[in-house]
Amino acid sequence: MLKSSFENKITKLILKYRKNGYNEYQIKLALIRQHYPSNIIHDLLAKAKAPEKKEHHFNLVYTLIVIILIIPLLTFTSFKLFTPKYEPCSNIFCFLAVSNNCGKAIYTQEIEGTVFLLKTSNCELIKQVKEISSNEPQEIKSLLKDKSMKCKYNKNELPEELITSVSKSLEYCDGELKDIILSIKDQL
């Protein structure tokens, strides 16, 4: 009876190790390290059955379901993580403070009835026309609507005129909006 109880204990350990993914060599080595006799281990390894295939099939199906559910979650999460987050500024002082530190900020500035969307990130300012003053002729409105320019500047050296003026400090900028502004200035 003692031998049977001893063998049952080893058999249970073998099945447990197999269920945890250990191969026969690893199981034998683990049991020998626990001072179980190698001849009994060898005999019981041959007799003990491996877990049924159904469990593996269930684990495979379960794993696939988890993967199918996690991939969209990871995609959404990584999109959120890598999407730049701009600090919304409600006044020019906030925007200048964040911009001069080369941070990410967004601000809407009105200059003489024309509304500009300003975004800054990594010492680069994007200035885009969102709305044109009702005082401007239709030709100018069509020409400027949604046009933008990028302006590069050094840390702590953002010219305030880029934000407060339509046509000053354009030497820092490139883009369609700059070209149109210079063209209009030349015609005046």
C-alpha cells in the first residue's frame, strides 16, 4: 500500500509537470532533484498518460479568441499613445509659453477679423487660415481659405509677430500661405 501511495504521488507530479509543458527529460531531472528513485521515475513516465488533446485544442481556441480581441485594443491604444496631444491654449501667453519650450500647443488667434489656427510642436509652428474677415473681397477669401505655412524657430526664440501679425517674420516660414501673403504684399 505504501508503494502505491508513493507511486501515485510521483504520477501526479509527472502529470502536473506535463500539463505545465515540461518534456520527459525535464520531468525526470526535476524528480531526481527531489530525490525520487530514477528507476521508479522511468517506469512511471512510461505509464503516466499525457494530457488529452482536447485541452490543447481548447487552449488554442482560447488563445485565438484572446488574440482576436486584443489586436484591435492594442491598435487603438497605440494610436492613442502615438497621436500627438496638443495643450489647448485659451490665450496668447499660454501658447507662447508652451511654444517657446518647443512643446505641443494649439491656439486660435483672430487678427483683423481673420481667424488662424496655430499649432506648435518641436519648435515648429503651423499657421492655418480658418475663417476670412467679412471685409475681405471674395477673391482674397477664396485664395486664403484653409491655406497654411510652417515656421521653424529656435527654443525660446519664437517671434511673437508670427502669432500676432499676418505678414511679419515670414522669413521663418515656408508654405502656400507665405507665398500668397508675399504675392498680395507685392501687389500693394
